Amino acid sequence: DAKTTQPPSMDCAEGRAANLPCNHSTISGNEYVYWYRQIHSQGPQYIIHGLKNNETNEMASLIITEDRKSSTLILPHATLRDTAVYYCIVNTNAGKSTFGDGTTLTVKP
Amino acid sequence: GAVVSQHPSRVICKSGTSVKIECRSLDFQATTMFWYRQFPKQSLMLMATSNEGSKATYEQGVEKDKFLINHASLTLSTLTVTSAHPEDSSFYICSAASGGDADTQYFGPGTRLTVL
């Protein structure tokens, strides 16, 4: 599986958009980009995934660069409940995933 | 949809005893289930991958005789920590995937194991 690089922490003001970057420069052509988040002492929650096109769902938007070497998760209007560790991972349809250290997002009032 | 449950949510046991953790996909059939372990302030570490009806594949450094995994059906996988010791105390999390081109994993809520 390709490795990902994320900033260790970010802050965001409540109501503002949170933009979380992820580098995956060694991603292969058949590997998807997945985003999960983990709130303290809970199992990770699936957010969104994509292959090469930008994706949007009720939780977030995923912007993938044309060369697929990086992506950005966008939470359009962050709330205090969005405070969590956000993980960006890449994997093939084999499903096996390697979790890095993620980005700790703190949403502040 | 895509709900995964784990039972128990937390367990405290004495050193030397065995503990079984169940992972169930409630509204879909999981061709593959994964077991992770997470120590405080660390990321998730994959322990093993299990496919229904076949033996689990363990990651390097994970003792298969200590962490027994059974995936007897498309909705149930169990992890048994045998002869648990205090160093096995951790947060154990399972995930389930239904297969397909984009194999999204859906995670259970986790099980907090404390070995005294």
C-alpha cells in the first residue's frame, strides 16, 4: 500500500471550512484514496473516498489533484463535533489498509 | 446502512484467562473482516485479515496462536485473546468490507480490553 503524509495537527474556527491535506506521491493507478476519522475512544468513521474525480457527499468533499499525488478533504462548515483525528489512506480493492498518524483537527469556538 | 457492531464494548479480565471479542456486520455481508489494535495515543495497527471460511492472514509480529481469529460466516468474526497478559491491554477494533472495486471498510465501535 502507498504511504500517506499528513500534518500532525490543525485548528479550525467553528463554522469555517476545514481543509485537510494529504500527500500520497507513490499512489498506484488502481489505488483509491480514503478518508476516515476517529473521535476519541471510538472506532473510525468512514467519510469519503475517490479514485481520480472529485467527490462530495453529505459529510465532506474530496479534491484529488490531477496527478493523484495529493488530495484535500474539505469539511465545509466545521462544528465542534468535527474535532477528531482524520486519517487519509490509500488501498486497492484488496481492502488491506495501513493507517498513519493522521491529522488531529481541533475545531475551536 | 453499513453498521458493524462489537461485543463486548469493554472487558476486564485476570492475567492468564482468554477473552473472546465478536464483530458483526449487521446489514451487509462482509467478505473480509479486519482486526486492529490501538494503544493509547497511537494509530491503528492492523493485526490480521480474515475471509469467510478460510484461515486468517496475520501481520508480521502478531502471534496467530495467541490471537485466534474465526470468520465462520459472512456476518461474524471473532477474535480470541488467549492467555491474556497485561501487555495485551489495548483497544481492539474490527472492520468489515463487502468487496467490490472500492473496498470501503466499516468499523466497529471497538472493545477496550484491560488485563489485570
